Amino acid sequence: MKNKKVTKNLLIGLLVLIILIPGGYFGVRYYKKLTQGVTPVYHAVPVNSSAVIELKHPGNFWEYLKNQNIAKQLQDITEIDRFFKKTDYLDSLLKQDEDFKRWVQKKPLLLSLHYRGGDHFSYLGLLQLSNTRQEKKVIDFIGKHSKISKTGDEPYTYYKAEINDSLKFYFSVPEGILIASMDRDLLQQSLTFLKKEQHILTIAEFRKVYKARGKDVEANVFFNHRGLHRYLSRLAGDDYVTAFSNWSNYAGWAEADLMMSDDGLWFSGNTLVNDTAKHYLKIFKDQNPGNIKMTDILPARTALLSYYSYDDFNTFYPKYKQKLDKADEQKKYVTNFNAKYDLNLNEYFLSWIDDEFARCVVSDPQGKYYNYAIVRARDTKEAKQSLDKISGAIRNTDRVETDTMNYRGVEIGHLKNPYLLRMFLGKKFDVFKQPYYTILDEYVVFSGSKKAAQYAINQYMLENTLNNNKQYLAFADKIAGQANIYLYYNLRYGKDFLASRLDVKARSFLLNNTDEINDIPLGGFQYQYQGDKIYTNFYFKSDTARREVSSGWQLALEAPLACKPEFVVDHYTKQKKIVAFDKQKQMYLININGKIEWKIRLKELPVGGVEMIDYYNNGKYQYLFNTPSYVYCIALNGKHVEGFPFQTDVISRNPLSAFDYKNTSDYRILMAGKDKYIYNYRKDGSQVEGWQKYQSDHLVLAKIQRIVLDNKDFIIVADTAGGVHFLSRRGVKRIVPQPAFTNNSKIPFYKLTTDGKQVMMTTDKDGRIIFIDKEGKVDKFILNEFSPNFEFEFADYDRDGKRDFIFLDNNSLYVYNQDYQIIEKREFDFEVLGDIKDIPHTQDSIRLILRKTNQEVVKIKPESLETFKDPVFSQFPVLVYDKSDKRGGNLIISTDKRIESIPLSD
């Protein structure tokens, strides 16, 4: 009997499971209604929603938001201030009722966006209640603060609430949900859909992003790309509405988790594409996202950037081509072009394109905008030859003059064809009617004018690039290093450009709130395929709420410092960090706020500085350095890279150098031995075959350098006796300088362009400026008589965009410009220790940081010398963590066991 009872219970249990499993999602919902008495709030969101925002704990969220600096900056905008005040008023009313106060603190609040035809959108607000018996409490509460009238009964009772003559809304409380809207028809539709169970969770695509949402975040944002396109297109001027069409078909539903900080709003999540829909992002499926390296050449004042990356152009481009406007027109254009100019345009234009291209807009300091198309080349020589071939064919056949030129040693070509870039890359490249082209690093840079080409070349040579722009680097902290699509803007540079493309109302808003918008100027959007999902990242950043450096800090190591600390960079945050070594052979990694992130023990102390290498060629960097007998490679987490440390064949005396000749992470590690030979290792520790193991005449203590002049490598070895050896990649002497000179081995070599020619520059032991060209011809310039102990720096002292010759000799400072005219001469009443620290980015008048012989640190300004409020001393050369804003930066000073951060403005 007992067994029969057990069997019966098992059968009943199985029957229940059989009933529940097919019911799936709706069975769970019904169960919840039985046990909790309420319907989940998402069941009241209609299927036609364009976007949904879920606030996890609405009461706490509003308080948290108001206390963020970015919210305070937004509140300076009149329209947003008005919204904040209304929300404050509503928040204060809710807190008067204990039930409401409890609900908005613990229950989710949704805001749903709905397209209502034309350019009109309406909103639904939905609040989950504790149970279905709360309707009377809700009506009584709203009735205390407005005039309520019953408006309808089908399919649920709903009401109109009139707060004043100009403010009214409609609401209903069905199944334990408060639903409110200023659009009565939308509220009725929501109630009808609720009754029919036609809610947003019945959409399979939405359920996927809903399930993948972050749980422990301030808010979740869901949006449909097509609906959001309609919403945003209302802001566009008549001539630019169609520019939003691509966004409409980018993808389907997306979810992004909101994370807030004082300096920005960060949204991170996933986007879905539908295999049956013609979604734009599908062209990147199976294309690994590339590292965003193009910022190395983009001008620092980039206002807008549209970036595309993939790993195989040959499989990517056919899909991309299908998305181009008028693809048939491209086929006809190519056929006619090939017939007219007797060449294969696909071969000459497409064959050299590598794994990334972009369109960007740049603003110069005078407010003029330049357009660029940047394409990474597999082989820049092939790319240039191909483009020259196209240019020549057009010139010869059409008998037109091309506006080619050589500018500062860089050739600028000209394609006198108005359709080429548009036909191959799409309508967004239509602005390049007769593009100029030039080669910068590994990229072909197309520009809309000759002046634009010259500006790009100047900025590249001055290293005024986006990756050297501290404002951008601070922004990139929250932006992943890889992307298939990356959209970036800086409103400080692009406000006027953007305003010209907006409708009258949006343009007026932008221009009337310039100061406030300039405080929150940066934004970025990223899409990155990761398997079948698309990682999505949006970030909007304030530039005045940055907290990159604290006001000051101190820390103590476990033992005295063995050598000077130095900066490295965290590849995740793009922020500087500090590497230090103590006399107990311990290596430390310290963040810029003074926290020791890790320490490890070494076999020996390092010989010199740390190199940063990308060992795995994935955009993540490691720290490479040598001790007398070993080569170390340490990852960002403090772990040894596999195969390290490896033991060298000889005792080394100088810091190693790591050269990546082809930017493939196939590094060559060069160092000088005690036996005066130059050793060359691969990153696996084996010696490079074919290296001649050159022997210098004297001991080499200086770091070996590499300079490239007109695609020729010069490996520079400077020995202690003033001899300089210029070697090829194989270790064979490449040139013998004529006339000869005796080098000051403390002074490195610099690369610059003078009179349109690339040269190497250094000083000799007497302080003469030495120029060496690729043939070995030497030019010498005497600026002054200097003692053998002089120090030298090549930096922009007077902030005119050109570097100057800076000499420090005992107690005197001399500064000469590149016309060899003296622009500063100073004498101090103290002698200076042997280091000069240039302050390149601060906007105040500080030019240099020096140390007296008693180790006191002083600031050099154009007409004065300034000490710190409290005397500052440093046993080792200082580091300068400088910033581009007016607050300057911080000095990193070090003595004995102590490392300290001191505000530069003190």
C-alpha cells in the first residue's frame, strides 16, 4: 500500500511537470500570479516599444544621480534643469507616502518609448507594486495632488489626473502595476496588449537581451535600432535625415547596463542581429575585431570618427559592397573606368587594403574643418604605386594637371576623379570629390584638400595625434581597445560641424548651451563581434569632473629605491602607472593614485629602463627589461610571460632595446655585452640568425636606438669614448659619418625633418649640434662654448609647435630655436643636477623642472624661477604626470624608500 502511495505521488508530480514544461514562460507567469498576486511589470510593456529603461531602485537612483558631477553640469542647461526640478517635485511627493516610498526604493520602474506616427513619440511609465490590492492607495495618493476623473473601463479601469491647466496624465493600476502616460491612446493600447498578453517578453530577440542584462547595475537600457533611428532622426536637418538610414538597419534589439561615475555615463551590453533581417552589423560576422591603432596617426583635434575593422578584407568586402548605395552603379563605374583608362581598378585600389578604414572630421585651431578617409595598407609601397598608377592614368588620358607635391619630405598625390572613394567605400565618403593622398606610417590618408593633407602631415610630425591627446586618453579609459565599428565624437572640436546638420530646434539648443555642452564633450559607440553576440559599448564623458590624479599621496617601499622610477601604461585604462625597483630586488607596479598593485622578486636588479611590448600581438602590453644576466618580461598582472626570464649569453651593461621592425610583435631584443659585442635575441631567448654580432671599440652603456630615414633602418650604438656606430638590421655598418665627430654618449639621437629631408640629430662632446643624413653626411652647428658636463633636451620650450635646443651647463640655461637664434638665456645662483624635465602639455607658464645640487626641485618659467610652497626634494629624477587642462599635473618624486605625488601647481 505504501509503495502504491509513493507511486501515485510520483505520477502526480510527473503530471505537474508535464503540464508546466510546455507552458514554459507563461506557466511561470501564472504561478507567480497565484503566489504573489501581481503580474511582472514587463508584461505591461507593449510589443511595439522602441526602447525601455529599467531603474532597479528608482528612489535611490535619483538621489545617486543628483550627486554626480556630470548631473550637476547637465543641470546648467535650462531644459534639463526644468526636468530635474519636476522630478525633484515628484520625488518629494512620493516620499510623503510610506507605501510609495517603499515601492520606488525596492521595485523596478520602467520608462518605455513608443513611436506614434510622423515625428511624434510618447512614453509609458510603469511601476511594479507589491500586490494587486494597491489600486485604492494609488488613486487616493494621486488624488491628493491632482483632480482625478474616471475616463474608461475597458479593458481595465483608467483615470485622468489633472495637476493644472497645462499638465495632465492618464493612469491605470491593473494586476499590480501602475501604468501612466500623457498619451491616453498609448495607455489604452498598453492595457489592451496586457489583456491579450502581447507584451515585449513575447519577442524572442528581446528575451535574449533581457536574460543577458546586468543585475547589479544602476539601470538597464533596452533599445530597438529601428525605433531609436526614428527618434534620433527628428534632430536632423532636412538634408541629413537619410544619414540615419544605416542606423535604422544596424541591428535589432540591444541591451546596455548603465554604470555612472562623476565623470561620465557608461553603457555596456550586447546587441543582436536577426539572421532573417538585413541588419548592417551582419557584414562583420566571423570578422575578428581589430585593435584600434589608427589613433596613432589621427590628429589630436579629431572631432568625429567613424571607424571600421575586420580581419580579412577579401571575405569582408563582398558583404560590405552589398550594403553600398547603388551597388549596380559601382559595377558600371568600374567597367567604364577600366575601359577608359586601360587598367584594372579593383586590382589597383582594393588589393592593398588591409584590416581597417575610417572617415573622420578634424578641426584646426582656427575652426576650419578637414575631412579625411584613412585606410590601412598591407604594403604602403604597393599602395602608393597603385594610387600613383591610377593618378597617372587619369592625368594622361584626360590631359589634366594633378596637384601633386612634396611637403616636408612627404609626397602628396592627387586623384582627379570625383567618384572613386564613394564608389568603393560608400556614400559617407562622397565629400572626397578629387581626393589628395599621402602615406603616414602604415596608412593611406585621403583628404578633401591640399591644405588638409598638409595639416595631417604637420600634426603627425609634431606627434599631435589622438593617442597623445590626454583628453582622449582619459576618455579611452572606458572604451575597449578593439572594435568592428567605433564611432567617436568630441563636441569641443565638432560642435559647429554638427550644428550645421541639425534641424533648427536642435541647432538652437546646441549653440545656446555651448559652455555647458563643452563640459561634457566626449562620446563613443562601439560594436564588437564576440562569437554570435555583439559586445556593445557607449560612453559619454565629462571633461571637467576628471579625477585622474589625487591632490597628493605618499607611499613607502619595503627597501630603498635601487634606481629611478619610471612610467608605463596600462593597456586597459590607458592611464600611466609607475614601475619601481628596490634594493631587495623587488619590482613594484604602482597606480597613479599611489596604490601598490603588486610586487615580485627578481634574481638581479635591472640595468636600465623598462620597454613596453605587445608580446602576443593582441593590444595588451608587457614590461620588458634586462638585468646583467637575464631578460625579464612581466605581464600587467605581475606574472612572468611564458619563457621568461631567460638567461643571456654574456653580462650586459646597458638597457636592452626591443625593435618591432614590421609591427607584427616579432621583436628583436638588442643589448651590449661587457665584451663590447652587440647581441641580438628573439623574444623566445634564441639569438637571431644572420646577425653579425658587431663589436664596438669601447664599452657601450647607452641604450641602443633605432631610427628610420626614408624606409632605411639605422641601429645606433654609442660607446663611452664618443664613437657612434650606425648598423643595419643584420649588424653590418651602414654608414661612416663624414666628417667624423665625437659623440656625447649621454645625449640620445633624435629624428627630425629639416629643409624637407629626414635626418638624425644629436650633439658632440662640445655641445655642437650634429645632423647626419642617410648617406652619412654630417653637418655641425656651433651655438655656444659649453663645458664637458652640459645637459641637453630637444623640446618645445616656447610652445610654438617646434622643438628647441635646450642646454643646461653648470648654473646656466640656454635655449635656441631651430633657426639657431637664442630665445632664452638664464643664470641661476645654484648649480643644477644632471637632468632636465620638460613640461609639454600644461597650459600655464611652467617650462622645465630642474633639481638643485641639494636635490631641491624648482620650476622654470619664461621670466622667473619658482619654488614650491613647501620645499620639495627628490633623490632621483622626477616624473611629471601632466594633464592638458589648466590644473596642470603632478610631480612624482622619490627619496630612499618613499615615492610621493606632489601637485605641480603647489
